[in-house]
Amino acid sequence: MIKMNGIRKLYATGKVAVEALKGLDLELKGGEFVSIVGPSGSGKSTLMNIVGCLDTPSEGEFFLDGERVDQFNGNQLAEVRNKKIGFVFQNFNLLPYATAYENVELPMIFAGAPQKERKETVTRLLTRVGLGDRMDHKPTELSGGEMQRVAIARALANSPKLILADEPTGNLDSHSGAEIMGIFEELWKSGTTILMITHDPNIAKRTKRTIMIKDGVIVTSLNGNGNGSSSHE
Amino acid sequence: MINSLLFVRLFWRDLRANKKRMTLTLIAVLWGTLSIVLLLAFAEGLKAQFAENSKGLGEGILIIWGGQTTIPYEGLGKGRRIRFYPEDLQEIQRQIPEVEKVGADYFNWGTSISYGKKTISGRTNGLFPSFETMRAHYPMPGGRFINDLDMSKRRRVAFLGDRMATDLFGVEDPIGKVITIDNMPFTVIGVQVKKQQMGSYSGPDNNKVSIPATTHSAIWGNLRYNNLVIKPRDVNQAEFVKSRIYEVVGKRQKFDPKDKAALSIWDVIEGQKMMDKIMLGLQVFFGVMGFFSLSIAGVGVANIMYAAIKERTVEIGVKMALGAKKRQIMGQFILEAVLICGIGGLFGILVAQGVCGFFERVDLNNEALTWLGKPTISMTIGLVTVTILAFIGLVAGFFPARRAASVNPVESLRYE
Ligand SMILES: Nc1ncnc2c1ncn2[C@@H]1O[C@H](COP(=O)(O)OP(=O)(O)OP(=O)(O)O)[C@@H](O)[C@H]1O
Ligand SMILES: [Mg+2]
């Protein structure tokens, strides 16, 4: 699914250049459920943005789903984001004026999906995350956990192969966070590849592999110890 | 665009969120549109009124007076006066097939015209039946103009200009009544319809008495016409007809056909063509002025779009993360700018229509309006305005949209 070789990312702001990623290698197979941990400023989000095709590496090779995406142009990257990747953000990033339904519909609109298909898919996805009866609600009328569930439904709208989540439980209480993790586990079981950044060791424990980043390189990659099915706390 | 509905909803939200700014922008567009439409509508009304007024003299005609020769010809010296005789008219008609109609005027300025106790000193013209169409001497219903039989029988019939008719008869119906001209009885056969007449020679047509040319020359004994009136079959042949007239009349009266001063021709056709050009120029000028005033509104629209983009960078970043392509991001903002222009423009056109409607109800007898005409919004004006609005909307949306599309999603989504 993902293969990265010698990825470097330089931010040249003003006089000083920050090297956020310093020759990073990463491989992720289809169907994996992986967490990324590491201290603040270690380059987790930078890596996530590159994996998510929101940003391009300064150096190195990046294959996504067999395609060399580090050389793609803007519209090709947009296409990849639209079709192959689903983003889940820490602060949800729902459009405030649009209903839950419309938020989930948006990626499908960008993909040019017909109205009928959109209706069917949006309804199915919102029902799946337990919001079948809240489709016409605006984000302000939803709790944090509910907003994040809408965001997950939105990430799934175009049936992507890869879900990227940057601290998806970071703004949630532990109960809602656990619910979200439950949804991710279900998704993983149904075959979706998930890459998730987290600060919370308990959350990381529930994934099948944990990658530790420090100063822009991967320091350890631990395989899960089979406790992925641990019960809710 | 399949997704425009959501964008329209988004636009509404923006409209409500920034009421004041949006209202001001809409008013600017409304004002710009109003000025462009009204300027064009006034030009249109002016043009129509000019066309109407110039019809009063007659359309597509040449009016010809005799002049003075400046070139010696066949042993005759220069400085000879040229005058027109009935034979000249006959020869023109016979030898120039490109001429459709001919006619001529006799004038008598100081006739005393009476009906009952009322006497007016005024003009009595002898003229041809062809003047009815050629020189717009149309009769009001119930009457008729001088015809060929009146001519050949030298009948004592009179056709009155409408002012002359009111001056003589007041509210009474003049048709069939007998008036006297220099104490000779004439039967009134018709009264001319009211007309606006922009050009005239020897006075307007509405305050004269017209009688058959033959009757006129029999009574007052003049042989020479005051002037000829010639209508070419095709306005585009006017130049050719003019040169042929010089040849035909020159041959008969022995002057050099190249001696332009021998005749003096008022080319009404050329005048009307010129006026059309002036009017077109005026409309283009007004259109350009309107365009500039609308452009200022366009700057306002672009401004409000830039502000909207600044407020919505996170939203733009989210859309990019969800896979919106450059043109999809741009499309939203361009659509929004076009919508602002569309709504403002629609109200502008409605207000302009209201203004024109007001003029429509004003009495045309108002002295100024008879020359200015009534502002009219034609189909062309509508199309021109909509095109300009669309163009300005597109331009005012394009540059902000380009900025929106260049938003860096990573920057805009960085969680602070
Ligand atoms: N746009 C940018 N311009 C300059 N420097 C940047 C930019 N984005 C990130 N950096 C720097 O790159 C480094 C890695 O940042 P990154 O956001 O990837 O860290 P992170 O691991 O996600 O941290 P956190 O856990 O706090 O979210 C940091 O030193 C950061 O200051
Ligand atoms: Mg981060």
C-alpha cells in the first residue's frame, strides 16, 4: 500500500530551514492498522501530510498503491486524495454551515458521483457510524464524538483504501475516544488500511503496529502483541 | 456544474453573515447596471426619436435647387443661374430609370388664407401627388392627399398642414369646407397627420396650404419650380442618381456636368446615414461609460471575494484534503461573484425598467421630450448589459478564485 524510501522534508521559512523529515523509510501493507507516536515536533504530521498527498517530499521516493505519487502534479494529487484516501482530523474540520449529510456528500460531489448514488452512500455511511437519525443536523448541533463520526463517514465516502487520522481522539473525552476507536477497528476488520497519529499509549496499544518517530526518522516499529481485541475501558 | 446547489446555499450563508458588506456591494452593482442600462436606453430613445423626427421631412430623398455655373460651357460664360422647368423633371424621369419618384415645389409666401371670418397670411405651395409618401404628407383619416386627377384637371383643392387647419378651423372638421386663398375658393380635401419634422426648407409642413402644382402655376403663372424632390429606388444608388441628374439637366440647360455649383443638392439620405453613425457612436460611448461605472462595482465584488477567501481558508483546505480539484475550488468563488453581479444586475435592470416606465407615462408633448425621445430598453441593450455583467462577474471572481486555489492545504489545516 505504502512504500517510502529516503523521504526528506525541508521547510524553508525565512532564514532558517527546518528539516522535519530526515531520510525516512516506511512500508505499510494493505489491511494494516498502524499508529504513529513520537514527541511533539518530531515530524508526525509532516509525514501524515505527505502520505495523504497534501504535501510532497523534498526528496525521496513515495509509492502509494503502486503509483509513484511524489512526482504527481496538483490535480493528480487531488484525484488521489479524493479516491484513495480518507482524512480524519483532530478538530474534525467539518463545514460549519453544512449538515452532516452535506458534509459526507462533499467528497462524492468532487468525485462527480450522481445524486442517487450519493444519497444511497451517505445514508448508509451515516447509519453505519450511528447517526442515521442526525443527518440534517449542523455540526454545532452535534457533540465532539458525533462530529468525529461524521468526519469518519465523510472519510469513507469514496470508499478509500487508506484512512489517515491525525490524533482523531485528541479532542474527545475517553468514552467518545473509545467509541471512535471501536469504529476504526470495525473498519480495519472489513479490510481498510488505517494509519493513525496518537499521543495516547492506550490508543496506540489498540492498533496492530506502532511506529515511533523521533527527530524526523523512525526509531522503532513494534508489532502489536495480540491485544487488539481488548475490551472498552 | 453538478454541485452548484451546495455552492448557492453557501452563497446565501455568506450573504446573511456579511449583510452590510454584501448589501453595499449589491448596491454598487445595481448602481452600475442602472447607469449602463439607462445610458443605453436614453441613447436608444434619442435614436428612435431622431429617426422619427427625420421621417417628417421624408426618407431617402434628394432635394435639389438650381445654382450658378462656375465653368464656361459650349460658348456660354460662367455665372449663369440655373432654374428648373417642368421639362427638367420630365427628362429626369424619362432618362434615369434608377429614379423612383419625382416631384417639385412652387412657393407663394404671402397668400391670404381665409375661412369664415378668420384670415391668416401664410404659405401656399404647389406640389405633386408624389409628396404624399416622398415628403410624408400623410392625410388624417377622413381626408386624402392631392392626386393625379387633381393635377391634370387643375382642381382647386387644398390640403392643410395640421397647424394651419387648427388655426383656421379650431375644432371644426375642415374636410369638404371651402376656404379662400387670395379670394379664390378651394375645397379642403385633407389635413396632414401630426408629425415631428427635424429638417425643413422654407418652413415646416404643418403650417402651410398645399394645392396641386398645376393649379398653382395656372393661378400665379410661375413656370419655374422652386426646387425638385427626387427619390432614388435604392438609397445606395443615390450617388449615381446625383451624377446622372447633373448630366441630364446639364445637357438640357447647357452646363458642364462636372460643375457642382450649377445645382445644389440636399442629400437627405446621406444626412440620415450620418445621423445613424453619430447615434451608433453615441451608444458605443454611453456603453463604454456604463462599462466603466460597472467595473468599479466589479472591484467591489472582487474585494468582497478576497475577504471571503481569507475567512474561509480552513474550509478551502478541508475541501482540498477531500480531493477538490483546482477548478472546483475556483468554480465556487467565480460562481459566487457571478451570482452577486447577477442579483445586483437584475435589480439594476428592474429599477431601470421602472425609470423607463415612468417616462413612458409622461406626455410626449413636453417640448424637451419631443427631441429627446423616450428611454427604451431594447433586447440588444439587455443582451449587452447581461454580457458585460457576466464578464465583470467572471473577472471579479477569477482573480480571488485563483488565490483560493493557491491556498496551501497543509498551512490552512495546521491545528493551532
Ligand atoms: N509549514 C512549516 N514551516 C516550517 N516549519 C514547519 C512547518 N510545518 C512543520 N514545521 C516544523 O517541522 C517539525 C515537525 O512538525 P510536525 O507538525 O510534523 O510535528 P508533529 O510531530 O506533528 O508535532 P505535534 O505532535 O506537536 O503535532 C517541527 O519542528 C515544526 O516546527
Ligand atoms: Mg502534529
